Amino acid sequence: MKLFLVTSLLIGGVTARRNAFESIKRAKQVRFLLSVADGSFLDTTESLDPTVDWESETEFGDVTVKYGVKAQISTKEGATRTAWAGAYTDTDNGWKIAAKGDLDLNDRNSVDLELDLLNVEMDTSIGVDATLETEDGFNMKWAELHKATETNLFDRPGNLDIKARYTFEDSKAEVEIGYESDATSAEIIASADEKSVKISREVGDFAPFLRNAKYSVTISDKEDNTYQYERVLDEDGKLSAMLKVGDKAAVEWKDNGWVASAKSDLEGLTPTNPEVNIRREVAF
């Protein structure tokens, strides 16, 4: 069994992709990770693993350009170091455009590219991922069209999401349809190789461990059923759990900045290779 204790010191806020249009206000960030395995500290280079995450921005007319570096200071093998830059602008006809590139400083043979377009009034977005390599040139990786709309089926207001995506590497087309109304939601994902349905239901003030909880089951024609449980404890707390019989199980508890999680592979219902993680992030 492995136990990892992680202490993080953050300067500024953190915003992660894939919403390219979220305002990123991360000025500087220094993170220190302290790891414990099997009850003892790892050696010096593995136990203390600082990561520098720095960002700045500038304006060129109507275009905002943001750039930064995220790098592990450690010299150990596999330490990640990435430089990135992005441009963001609005058009006169209501479209928001974001373009971003990531360069692996350890390799420097390719750049990962992202292009996102969003029209809020039309509830429509387009996302494209690609790579630019020194040997193979420009390669498309992934593209998605997302359309959202409000519905009123059977006199019940709801929201309908339709996503059509294509993965160029394996020539895979996929359609995802999501519907939500009141406390019930459904999600259908279909491709030529696999089809799955996820049904979720929120429960109101019913019983102590059921109160304000959300239950989900995912049924697939290729994998075993997946069962999920989520419960909001308060404005700073949340409990979630996931079970796929014969595959894996996971639990995560968030409370006032602390996050405790546990996961394990399963043989039937017997846990194997359990792992526990406890961390806290302090931002100022």
C-alpha cells in the first residue's frame, strides 16, 4: 500500500483547460510536493519535487497574448518542462477565438496546437487539436463540434447537448448526446466500436447518507457497468465514489481545502494495489 502526502504552496489562482475562454489569472506559482511511500520518506530528489508555473500576458490591439513556462526543477529522469503561448480575441460577429501552443522543452521536436471557437449567442463551439512536428509536419489529431439548446419536452424545461467529434489517428467518429431536466440527466455516447448510456438522478432530503446525493450508472456494450455516487456536504465539501466490479474502485473526500482520496484495482470485489493520497493546497 502506498501513502502520498502532498503539500502545495500556490501564488495566484489556477485554471485548467479545456475551457479555453476561462480567464486565466495565474501570475506565478511554486509548488512543493512531499511524498511518503510505505511509511518512509523517499530520497531527497524524489521527496521534495518543486515545480515552477509562471505566466504573463500582453496586449496587441484586440488580441491578448498569454505565455508561460511550467517546469519541474528536479533533474531526475522524466521531469516535465513545458513552454506555452496563446492568443485570444473576439470577432465583430460574436465569435471568441483562442489559439494555444505547447512545446516540450525536453524534446523540442513538436508543438501541440489547440484552436477553440465559441459563439455564446448561438450556444455553439468548435475545438481542434493538432501537432506540428519537425519531421512529419502538420497533423490533425482531434476535432469537435458542440451545440447546446434549451428544450421543453413533455412540458418539462431541459437542456440538450450534442457533440460530434472525430479522432484522426484512429479514424474514429463519435457522437455524444446529453440531456438534463430537473434532477434527472442522461448521456449517450455512440461510435462504430462502442455504445454507452449514463443515467443520473439526484435525490433530495431523503436520509442522512442519501441527502443531496447524485447516483449514476453507466451501461456499455463493451465494459462492465460503472456505478457512481456524489454528495455535496457543504459549500466547501464533497464526497464522491466510483465502482466498476472486477476492475477498480475509488473514493474522494474534499473538505475545506483538504482532499483525501483512495483507489484500488479489483479482482472481483477484492482490492489489489490500494493507494491513498492526502493533500492540501494553500493559495494566496
